[in-house]
Amino acid sequence: MEITGPMLDRFDEVLTPEALAFVTTLQREFGARRLELLEARQARQRELAAGGTLDFLPETKQIREGDWQVAPPAPGLEDRRVEITGPVDRKMTINALNSGAKVWLADFEDANSPLWENCVLGQLNLREALDRTIDFETGGKSYALRPDEELATIVVRPRGWHLDEKHAQVDGAPVAASLFDFGLYFFHCARRQLDKGKGPYFYLPKLESHLEARLWNDVFTRAQELLGIPQGTIRATVLIETYPAAFEMEEILYELREHSAGLNAGRWDYLFSVIKCFRTRGREFLLPERNAVTMTAPFMRAYTELLVRTCHKRGAHAIGGMAAFIPSRRDPEVNTVALEKVRADKTRESGDGFDGSWVAHPDLVPVCREVFDGVLGDRPNQLDRLREDVTVTAADLLAVSETPGDITEAGLRNNVDVALRYLAAWMGGQGAVAIHNLMEDAATAEISRSQIWQWIHNDITLADTGAQVTKELVERIIGEELEKISAEPGYDEKLFEQATALFKEVALDDDFIDFLTLPAYARMP
């Protein structure tokens, strides 16, 4: 492997010859299959654009009708009633582990800006956390880990199959970012996790088919073999955050069954994927502004109900969506309203049978835990709630047109404002960004820009002003929102220039770019 990124202080502790050789083996053995599967994604997109649709696969009917179960919950993953998510910087590593949540999703993906330094130092932070040598000081305040028995279980989310790590090459080609993130963590930390009585656990993002899950399963099998770790030690939870994956939930669990830890409902990326898949199909798949799309919309309700039913039928955990609110220390009124929404959301999830749910801020852990405690009591999960009352058809999952809500100028402005703020922060190396009391990540920017693209291409008229959404209108609003942002403290003109150019490319170009992180990453050093 050739490392083209700079070798900064302590990078040699992560990028050791042995670790790079391990990742190189994975890349050489699985890199070609990954590229084939990415081409299969494009082929399916062409079919959808030509008038095709999504449905449960006839060729895997025997799996859906078969009698099988995933592996029982692994140590540290039996009780997942509250999971906290966040990037792998030093402060977040300590705060998340100390938060009182049962699980920390240590994120190299949507909450992490993939600066070379972030990706390598994140690995070092995780290793030091397991060794209990991590600490952090800022503003006269010190951060240190609580005793091991009080810490959240680490579950690492590597980047998706579609991304490269451009600073590492094997045989002249970039290494798959998924294999880079997974491989370094597994090489350095699998034994450390086992020594703690747990194991190397993962969240798998952006999967679009059971064949992509099969590839991950084969990577897991080979990685355990190479390091002499018992098969089935790895466990992985798959985010069902793409539209195609919603039609292959059972098959995804089946492919990973000895390594499976369940499924998660990734709501923002799911909405983005709905638009991406059917962007050329007119108003049948048109969504109202993002804040109007709630989890009670018929197609979203079908998706979450099917997820719980599928998981519990197979003995797998079902994990709910994100509470992204950030409590304000200055505005108790904002807190009261927002916390009631969080409570209502978690009450719905726990009542539906979910085994746990996500929060983005440590202050939300008590609310989420209280709600799930009320349903679970002393039980670790709700796997016994089989939800046999649930029947979901392909038509139910596809019923996007039944979603209530408007498209307003306020919604358009919010999409522009949030996307610009997020992309500027992302280009500056920050992947989890507090914007208007919400913790936003890359999924936020994706839904924001894809909605605007969809509205422009469907001649949408705004409900409150009567104006048609055109490129010219969006350009004007971009200028007006930038003028407001530029008057705020800490405004960075260069970063917002980059963010604006990127946003215009991914929201206003005639061609729809699959992931905005691809051109964004190309702009990074």
C-alpha cells in the first residue's frame, strides 16, 4: 500500500506496516467485487429511470419464507435501549462513552468530515479509549473516562461502499474507504474489544442490496480468519437507509446471519434515497419540504413497521431513528417544545416494538432511556414482540404520493441555509454540525439539495408565495441567505465560497450527482 497523505504526529501508531498489509489483503481480495456491485447500483438506477419499480425479489422468496434466525445478541449488545451517535474526535469519544447510553455509534461516515487527519486520528482515539489512555482538556476543563462498566459499547460505522480513501492506494488504485476504516479498526482493536469482554461491532451504511451485505459478510469471515479470531465474533447492524434495501431486509439479515446484530431505521438518508431512485418519475414520488415529512407518513410508517416485524421474526434487534435536537442552555422554552417532540417520537418507537433508538446529544440520553425503560422495564429488549399483526406490501412502501405537507418558501430557504452552513463546516473538517438547535450530518445536506433538485425539475409552485421553483429563484435565495450568514460571528468567506459552488453543482445541475460527498471529497486536500 502506498500512503499519499502526510504522516503526521503519531500516525505511525495507526498506519503500521502490519495494519496496512492487512488492509491491502482485504482490498486485493474484495475490491473488484465492490466495483461490480457499484455498477449493479447504476444498472438498477437505469431500470428505474426507464419506468421500472422496486419490489420484493422473487428469486429470494425462499429466504423470506424459510425458518432461520440470526445469531443471538453478542456481549454488550443485549440491551440497546439508548444509542448515541457522533464523530470519532477526542472530546466526542470521551463524552459519548460517558453519556449513559448503552451503545456509541463511533462514526467515520456521515458525522465525520473525511479529512485525512480525522480518519487516522479517529482510529487512534478509539484505540486509546480501549486502552484507557485517552484524555482531553479545553477551556480549563478536563475530560476522562468513567469506569469500564459505565461506558457505552463501541460500534464503529465505516464509510460506505461508494467511497474511496484517496490517500491510500493499492496497485495504483484508491483503497475502498469501507475497507480502510473497517480494516484499521479491526486490526488494532478487535483483540482489545475481546479483552474487555465484548467484541468488534459495526454499523454498515448505505447498503442497497443483500449482495452488498454478502460482500461485507465475506470480508468479516476473511478478516477473522486472517487474525485468528473465532468466526461470528464480529457483529454488524445494517442501516436500512436506502429505498432498495427496504425491499431486501430479510435477505440482508440472512446474508449476515452469524454476524448480524439487527437493522436500524435511517430516516433522513431514506428520504434522500427515495428522491434519488425515482427522481425522473415526476410527481408520484414528490416529497413535501423535509420538516413536513414525519414518521407517521404512510410510506414511512410502512417502512418502520416492516423493519420491526422483519427483525423480531429473525431474532434481530430493531433500532429506531435519530433524535437530533440539541438542548439550549439559553432558551428553556425551545427545550420544552423540542423535548416533547423527542419524547413523542421515542414513545411511538418503543410502542411499535423497537428495541432502542438514537440520540445525537448526551442531554437526550435520559429522555430516551426513560421512555424505553417504561416499556422494557428490566428486560433488555423487545425481541419477543413479533408484530405478527403487521402486513406491509410493496405498494405500501411505494406510497410516497400519500405524504401530506406543503412546499413553501420558508422550507426552500431552510434547505438552502442548512445545506450551505453544513457544507462549509464539512469542508472545514467538521462532520457533525449544530445548526438551529439540531445536530446535522451529511444526510441533512443530501435531503436538502435533492429536494431542491426535485422541485426544480417538477415545476413546483410554492404554497405560500405562488412562485415557481426555478434555478433563478434558488440562486437568488442562495445570495440572500449568504448575506445573512456573512453577518454572523465566525463567518469564513473561503469556506462558504467552496460550499456555495458545491451546493450549486449538486442542487442546480441538470445531472443528479449520486452523492454530494463525492465532489465534496474531491475538493478536499
